[in-house]
Amino acid sequence: MSTGTSPTAPKTEVVEEVVIRFAGDSGDGMQLTGSQFTTTSALVGNDLATFPDYPAEIRAPAGTIPGVSAFQVRFASNDIHTPGDAPDALIAMNPAALKVNIKEIKKGGLVIVNTGNFGAIDLTKANYTYNPLESHDLDAFQVVQADLNKLTKEALAGLGLDTKATLRCKNFFALGMTYWIYSRPMEPTLEWMKSQFKKRPELVEANQRALKAGWNWCDITGVFQSRYEVPPAKLTPGKYRNVMGNQATALGLVAAARLSGLQLFLGSYPITPASDVLHDLSKFKNFGVVTFQAEDEIAAACATIGAAYAGNLAVTTTSGPGLALKGEAIGLAVMTELPVVIVDVQRGGPSTGLPTKTEQADLLQAVYGRNSEAPLCVIAAKSPSDCFDAALEACRIAVEHMTPVILLTDGYIANGAEPWLLPDVAKLKPINAKFRTEPTDFLPYSRNPETLARPWVKPGTPGLEHRIGGIEKADGTGNVSYDPANHEFMCRTRAEKVERIANFIPEAEVKGAQSGKLLVISWGGTHGSIASAIEKCEAAGKKVGWVHLRHLNPMPRNLGEIIKRFDKVLVPELNLGQLVRLVRERYVVPAIALNKVQGRPFMTSELVTAIEKELA
Amino acid sequence: MTPVTLTKKDFKSDQDVRWCPGCGDYAILNAVQSVFAEMGMDRSKTVIVSGIGCSSRFPYYMSTYGFHTIHGRAPAVASGIKLANPELDVWVVTGDGDALSIGGNHFIHALRRNVGLKVMLFNNRIYGLTKGQYSPTSLVGAVTKSTPNGALDNPFTPVSVALGAGAAFVARSVDVFGKHLTETIKAAAQVKGSAFVEILQNCNIFNDGAWMHVTDKDVKDDSIVELRAGKPLTFGKTSQFGLRLNGFDVQKFEIGKEGAIDDCITWDPGMPNPGLAFAFAQLAEREMPMPIGVFRNVERANYERAVHQQIAEATAKSGQGDLAKLLNSGDTWTVS
Ligand SMILES: Cc1ncc(C[n+]2csc(CCOP(=O)(O)OP(=O)(O)O)c2C)c(N)n1
Ligand code: SF4
Ligand SMILES: [Mg+2]
């Protein structure tokens, strides 16, 4: 691709991994730029993890601090679990992006600044009273200044695009630069542009030119002394694709429908960061998926219950505030013992909170957030690709145990991406969906002796007509019953049914030390950060055991026994201490809480420090 | 298939009916059971969904499939059932509080979408089950447990709300008008999209006589006008009164004295313009007779059919989805 010859050919350094962050105004296309970089890195075989971080406002005032949108990618030739703590490189498209992000960049790191946006007004918008490029602010970094606006204009000259459309291509100029610096091929992005702008050939040309110009600029000017290469990762052999959590959730739900032979029904109401599951499933019509955008979350949950009653694999997706609205309906699903899957892509709260930021603070809402004794199964996904397995597991438990299941994911894994070792479809375990059709001795509230599940009957089945509802059921017949002893019996039976799920799920596995001083117990999207921290500690010769829970209600049956083998239990969570309460309550241990609620994931270093402190 | 003659009994469940003696709900249950029998409805393919309220106990007393859900949400649950399986005949039973207060949103959206549900709203102008608070159909001034000095807020007219939501079939009947009620329910049963029937119902415990001013034997001839398709709108003991258009308004006149029978509006529920239906929905509030019968009956695209149509078209176009292909789509790479 490169045309010119460099004055002094830069040396190429092979490195194990790089963390790079693209930051700009929300109108600058940073999410797109970052995801293109990610796709290309995936295709060259790196392991990777991403962290998109964007404002809740669609377009906060241009150039301001609240309008900054960033996308962090970590790509590596080794096995990584997180998008990384401190980036090695920052691409700052304007002063606001520089201001917000510079504090997190590694000292000595590379900082590429678009000087085209560093006029007096731009500086003021970012609340700078001086020009940081002319100060000592950036002394600790290798700074490369380039007027991307001007360079992009030059590259696109003669195409006849107006200034606005021209400047919109500058993110690809920046991407071209990073492709040169990190020795990435341009072809995947060039191809992508062709299909993305199929109907606008002039935009294909413009964006392709910008990308190539960015690359060439680096090649010709010799501004950079080194280029880097990150060789392919030694991943488990197999076929991979890059996947985001919400995508994987949607695919897992479709797979569950196939594995159970049921029609998939999704009742949902748009909410960040869950909407992409609705968007994705709406595209899978030729898989027989029915998607229903209801008038609100209550209707979404209720329609989902209706669909489950009618014999569909019924799912509703939402985020925290939506889960709150669905509460009463979920209680109805508990009472009518229907298989309903509720996906909660957690975000910062309470109330509207931090809609685009991550948090793990809906655990107690999921476990307890309904009136009266309303037990149900709660599970959580641990990484973007794991959302696929978690969605399958949620559907399997719901259908085989006739219970609502809440699947907790979070904004971090929902929007984050990682390489996904594609499963062999033929080897996925079928989901056992059975409908009762035999009228003889039919009782709507009779029970499977092992699971305590009640029979699932599709309306339309002759001879099995019956009535269900939210009023307490008489054991067996399911008729309305106000009998005191029956009520207690039914409350205990519903609880027992959920508890018995523990007999059908795998036991918890301890990673690292099997006994000793410290056991870390975690759940959900913190998996990557904790895995990195545990690896660091182990590499330093520290002995620590770690259990990461998929099943939060019920918990694995051997967890109590595991806890007994350790002196101390540490529970890191992105909330003010929720799993820690469940652990304390169920196992009566003085578990120690490690909490963070900043709308951001744990940094590996924070976890290492905490673990070291407990081991000291 | 050999036709079996069904009777009302075939639609009775084994549960004891637990409404207060004298409650209007009994007559409605009776009417529904006889219509279902007469129409030879398939019990196993019929689902009755309700919310919460006295009226919403209805499904327990029917031998069909039934789902007694939560307050106000029956249209949403029923929409899910109908979308999941359009072959089912899905009925919703609701009250004035259930449909218009807590469930107002679901009620209008189900009608707007034209989901194939038959919605029967038992309007007793009171919260029966919670023992007598005013409802969104209670009149201004209504003295109830929660409005001892009289209700202050203006009521909804259910038929207007349904028309406003774009409902394709809208009707009104009365618990004690057995024949009219069964005919109205029968008409609703034949609708493909949403059918909405308001049934004026007496709660003899908490709001006795709420509809006496129109339903009482002595006054009903003068206070009710029956909307019959293709018929001139007349009322009165000897059909001595007619209703005609005066500009945009409806006017009552004495036939023979103030005008001729030909001046009467000929009722057409299929009119594309819902304007006249709206005017009639509000008629009784203006010291005019209370219209009963079918206000509106027009064809509109049916939601669940359209949903499944899209699925069928997508499947015809791109073939039945292949899971392995779907998972393997996008940019993939192989690590060896
Ligand atoms: C969430 C919720 N809020 C309140 C109630 C209490 N509640 C039950 S029925 C009802 C009103 C019923 O009135 P209506 O719908 O007119 O039915 P009716 O009893 O008159 O037939 C209320 C307020 C409830 N069951 N659930
Ligand atoms: S309270 Fe009123 S509506 Fe309820 S059952 Fe009794 S009479 Fe009927
Ligand atoms: Mg009422």
C-alpha cells in the first residue's frame, strides 16, 4: 500500500500487547474508528478486549468535555482479559478529548493530537485557559502534532465534497496513522467501506483516500521513529469471530430457540444499554423470531408472560429501571410458574443514573426485588462472548425448571468486544422443552418429582383447558385457594423448586490456591479484571483462590464447603456490596467487600492492591 | 368433523361463581356462555385473559383456557398470547378501572395496533373489588369512599377512548339487555382485528343503579337509541323520535312534527370517517339518548398477522435460518 520511501526507515519493534485509546467529540466517529481497529486486529489474530465509553447525550455541545467519546482497544499476542488499565497511546481529536483522557495515559506513551481543532474557541470549549500543546502538560509523553483537518482536506481535494463531509473523514485519516504505527493491514477497512457506503461511491472514495493518506503520511514524513508489531495470539485453535456482549446474547437466544425447538418471542422496550439485543433479534426474522416493541416495560414483560403461556421461548430484555417496572409482572410469572427469561443489561443507577456506564448494582433487585416471597433463578454473564453461553443457560433453566430466570449482563460486557471461539452447533446440548398433552389425570400444579416443575400446557391442547392466575393456587389443581396451610406449602414449594436448580448446575471451581488464606468470590462482568489480577498475584508467588459465579440464585451446592477451606473471603463488585451480602447471609462468614461505583470497570492494579492487602 | 351441538353448560367451569348476588356480571357471563355455545366455539382454542377486579374473575368461571393476570395488564398479556399463537381465539375481560386507569396505556396500544383481541369492558363506574372508590368513568360529583364530597375529575367515555385509539370495532351494550348483549358479543366474535365492547354493568353493592337512568324499564325507550347498520336512527316508545345531522352536530327531533323519517341519519358503522361515531360516543353526556350497538366496524390491517407475514416473507426470501451460518457470519478467522 505504501508509496513513498521513508527518509530513515523506522525500526519495527515486536511487542506483546498495546492499549490504544481513540478519543474525540461524539460527532467525530470514535466508536466507529475503534471498532474498525478492533475488527482488523481480530483478523490479524490478536487477542483483544475493547472498552467503548461514550456520553449519554447523543450530541452534547460539540467540543465540550461532556461530549467526549472514547474507544479503548487492547490487542495482544498473549491471552488477555481486560481492555487494559493505562493506554500506551492516545489519539486526541480535540482539546476536550485530550483533557479528559491524558491523565490515564502511560507516562512515556504516544499522544497524537489533531492540532486542526486547537484554536482559541476549541480551547475555551474544553475549559482550557492556555494551550496545553504550548505548556509542560505533555512533557511526559511522546507527542505527535498533526493538523488532521488540513491533511484530510488535502487528501480529499478534487472530490467535490463540501467541507463538512470532508472533515467527517478525518477519523479515518487517524485510523490510517494507527494502522501504520501498529502494522495493521488496511484491506479489511477498505473492504468494509465499500459495503458500508455501497450507495455512495463518492464516500467510499473519500474514506478510502483518508485512510490511505493517514498511512502514507506516517510512511513519508518519518515523524515516528518506531513502528510496532503485535504478533497473533496463541489462542485455542478454532474458528473465531469478534463479538460484543449484546450480540452474543441475541445469538444465544436464537440458539436456545433452535435447541429447544420453540419459537423465540422477545417483548422489549428500548433502553440503553440493552436496545441492541432488540435490534439484533429484530433482524433474525427468518429464524421465526417474533419481536414485539411494547408500549413500556410492563407491557413488554406481560406480553412475554403471555407468549410463555402460549408455549414460546419467551424473553424480555431491559436495563435496571426497566427491571424495576417489570417487577410486578415477574411476580406473576413466579406465581404462574412460567418459563420467562429476563435479561437485565445493568447500567449505573439509581433512577436514570449513568445510562451509558457500567455497574453491577441490580443483583439484589434481581434476587429480591418483588413483593412477597417470589424466588426465581438469577445468573450472570462474565464476558462479551460468554453472553452466548449465559443466554443458553438462562433459557435452559427457565424451560426445564418452569421458572422465570433473570440473566444479568452489564454495559461493559454488552458493548465490549472480544474474540469468540465459535461453538460447534452440532455439539450444543439440546434444551428439553416438553408440553403436556395427555388429559388423563391432568393437574396444572402437579410436579416433576426431581425438579418440582409443573407441566407446561399450550392453550390449543384439547382436554387440558384450565385457568391460571396471580391468586394463590391450590396445590395440584391450581384452583384459587386462600387456605393458610396451602399458602405456606406453596411458598415453600416455589422456593424449593428454585433451590433444587442447584442439583442440576455444575459445582463451583476454584482457580488458583484450593485452600489457604484468601478466597476471592466474584460474579458477572468483573471476570476479566479479576482474572488479570489473580494472574499477576500468582506470578508474584502469592497464593489466592478464586471462584467466579455464573449462578447467583441458587448458588453452586459446593460453595459453602469451598468457603470453609479459606481464612478470608474477598468479594470485589462494582456496587456498594451486594453479592457480599448474599454470601454473608447464606454462609454466615464475615466476607470482606471491595467496591467501586464510578461507572467504570475495576483496574487490575486496584484489585491486585486489595488482594495483597488481605494477604499481608 | 361431525358438528356437535354445544350448550351453555359446556362453557361453565367447575368453580363456584363468587360475585355478589344481583351483580350484573352474572348476566354477562351467561350471555358469553350462550354465544360461545351457539357459535360452536372450540374450548381448547379459546383463551380468556383478565386483569384484576370483580369483572376480571370471569376466566375462572369459563371452561376454556383462562389467565387471570395483574391489574390493568390483560391486553399486554393477551397480545403476547396472540402474537405467539395467532390461531388462538383470545378474549380480554376488564373493568373500568382496570382498562382505563392502571391499564390505560396497554388498552389504547392494543387497539391502536389492532391485535386480534376481543376486549369486553364491564363498566360499573366504580372500583368494585376494592369496595367502592370512584373510577375513571365515575361522573363528576360521584360520592364514593374516596370522594366523600363528590368526584372532581371529568370521566372518560370508554367508547371515545377506544375510537380515539383507532379501534376498528367498537360497540356498547348493557348487562340486562340479554338479546342485544348476545348479538353484540356475537358481532365482536367475528372481528379479525381488535374488537372492543363496553358493557354497562350494575354493581348493586357499591354503585347500584348507575345506569338506571338509561336501562330502567320506564325510561329506556326514550333514553336509548340503538345503532343498527342500515337503519334510520329512531327511538322512543313508538319510535317517534329521530336523530339527524345539523351541521356537524347531532340533533333530536320528533318525527312527523319537526321532520320526516327520511331526515334521520342512516347508521353505517363502516364509515371511514370516525367523526360521527365520536359524536355518538359522547351523545348521552349531552342530555341525548345513550347509543348502544356497533359504533364502528371497519377493516384494518391486523397486527399479529402482519408480524407473522413479515416472518414468512423473510423466510421465503433468505430461507429458513441456519444457526451455524448465523454464528459464523461477519468477519471470522481461524487459529491453527
Ligand atoms: C397493582 C395493583 N394496584 C391496585 C390493586 C387494587 N385493585 C384491585 S381491583 C381494583 C379496581 C378494580 O376496578 P375495576 O377495574 O373497575 O373492576 P371492578 O371490580 O369494578 O369490576 C384495584 C384498585 C391491585 N390489585 N393491583
Ligand atoms: S362488588 Fe359490585 S361489581 Fe363486584 S361482585 Fe359485587 S356487585 Fe359485582
Ligand atoms: Mg369497575
